[in-house]
Amino acid sequence: MKKNLLFVIDSLDCAGAEKSLVTLLSLLDYSKNSVDLMLFAHDGILIDLVPREVNIIKPLTYTEFSNLSLLSAFIYSVKKLNFKMIAARLKYSLDIRRKSYNNPQKARLFWQAISPVIENNTKDYDVAISYAQGIPTFYVSEKVKAKRKLAWVNVSYRLDENEKTFQQKYYDQFDKIVAVSESTQEIFNETFDQYTNNTQVIYDINNADFIMKMANIGRSYDDEFNGIRILTIGRLAQQKGYDIAMDACKKLKEEGINFRWYVLGKGPLREDIERQIERDGLMSHFKLLGVEANPYPFIKDADIYVQTSRFEGFGLAIAEARMLNVPVVTTRFDAVYNQMVDEKNGLVVDMNADGVSEGIMRLINEKDTKVKIIDYLKTEKKGNQEEIKKFNQLIG
């Protein structure tokens, strides 16, 4: 008999956890597993890559309601004589505007306001998996019936006492907690030491054959630029350190380097980044490309891949650059040494503009260093599809 599995994630935008989940789904044995996928946003560009065997559950009633304009939402509420959803929506909207919140705080405020109007999943599952912390974890804990519940933690962040207390009652409902790297596991266990014996590591899964195939199809840079191409991939958010990247970009410009620094991603800081680009005169040097369902031709055709993150659970884009033999300059975030060997497969630098710009300059000016790194990358093991074995053992 097939196992009934449920995966829950916020969306299928082109980010590390989302790409890892799509890869995991592509490697599952569907003769043994029946899989449902629950999303809180249904417009992600990776949806088309979900295997046809996966049943994408129709949007929650509140998800559809939240996509209505405020006027349409009010009319809907009047017609249904039910004002609970509009009240919940207004509560969250007002709460979130009061001050600047980090991601765990935003997730808490959302769930406190919205969970009363989110319906339960009526199906019984063998295994239910929240594939990201925050809202997916709260949903699986509170709204899903399953024989076993598994929680993925794919970002390294430390919680204050208020967030820790709020989240603990949800993690108490899980049979196993999976971290995507040893450092992510360590940080999680520092916060929740009561779960130390109930956590394990399964790395974000990346399929090297798929990535190499995708790197040779689809669009890449189309600006006919003939200088040094630098690439960064990541959500336009504080975590990714784009302020560091732009300050480093400014330093490279002052050095007279013939380069362009491209960014694949979207997020809440886009307007702030655009203002800084204009303020610092970087319009010809720092290029926001938006998102691409297939980023791999851009990685393959880059001269240097740069990651300026303040923290990461694993750093999947770095792994993808390494698989395509593109030398990496990355900041020294918590999980970086789970895959980086400094001076071997790239350069690990201080988390500031000087460190990043100096690392890039080394790869531009020290030809032997760059060649040595590329040669090392060519010898590295590609991909980690074997992590699917750990997953299969975990679900029994």
C-alpha cells in the first residue's frame, strides 16, 4: 500500500528551499508514495517543474480571499454574511505596519491573526512534512492529521525568548526535526535544547545531471557585455546582504574594473536597492534581472559567483555554482564551511564590502588563483542525490 505524504511550503518561487523540494519530489518513488503538495501562494515559477504525479491541493479559502482587493474582499464578506476573514486580514495588516519585524515575528503575527479562519486539512496522512519553518510548520502542527509529522529547518536564525515560546508549542507536535546543515542543526538546538535528540541533518538535495542539462538550454545574458560578469542569486531581503554587495560594487567601480554585477531574485527590498543603485551611480554596474525559472545558464556564463549573505541554512546557490565550476566568493556565514573549502573551491571572506571586493579583485587579478579554483571545482563530487536515501529512511 502506498504511503500518503503531505508536503507544505509557502510557495514555489525560485529560492533554495523551493528548488530543493522540487528536486526531492522528482526523486521520489511514486509506486510507493502518494503525494499531496500544499502551498500558501500558487504563482511560483517552479510549479511547472513539480512532477505530474504530485497532487497540488487547491488553494485555501483564505489564500483566495487574500488575493482579492480590499473592496472585493468586503463585498465577498457582505454576500456571505461572514466577516471573520476580513477581520483577520485587517488585523494582520494593521499589526504588520506598526514597526519593522523580522521573518519569525512576521510569521507569528500572521498565524495569530489568520489561523482561526484557516480550515483544517480533512485527509489522514501517514507523514506530513513542513518543508520550511514558520507558517508551514504552524499549519502542519495545528491543521493536519498525520501518523508522523516532520519539520524542516532550512535557515539559520536565532529566536528571542518571545518567538521561542510561541514556536515551541508547534514543534512539540513533530516527531522529527530536519536541519539542512550541521550548523543549522547546531543553532536550532541552541534555541530549543529539548529537541537535541530529535533532530537530524538532511542536506538540500541537488541533482547535478539536471542542473548541467538545464545550464545548456534557455536564455542567459543578452546585453552583449564583454567584461567580467559577476552573479548573485537570492531574495531581495536583508538576510542576503545586498547592502554589502552594492558597497563592494562601488569599490570595484572606483578601481576601474570592467565588470557588471547581475542579481537574480525578487523581494521586499527591490525599491530600496534601486534607490541605492541610482544614488551611488551604479546603473551600468549593478543589474537587477528579476527571477528566472531556469537560472543555470546565467550561472554557467558568469565569471564569478558571489554570495553576500548574513546567514543561510545551507546556501544552495553556492552549491549550484560549484557544480557548474564557477569560482565563488562568499561571506563567512554560519553554514558556509559545510560546503566551502577556503582557497580551494572559492574564497570565504569577511562579511563586509572590503572583504567581498578584495575577494573579487583577487579572482580578477590573480589568474593562477582563479585557474587553481576552477581546476579544483572540476574534481569535486557533483550533486548529492544520495540524500534521498536519508529521506526514504526517515519516512519509513
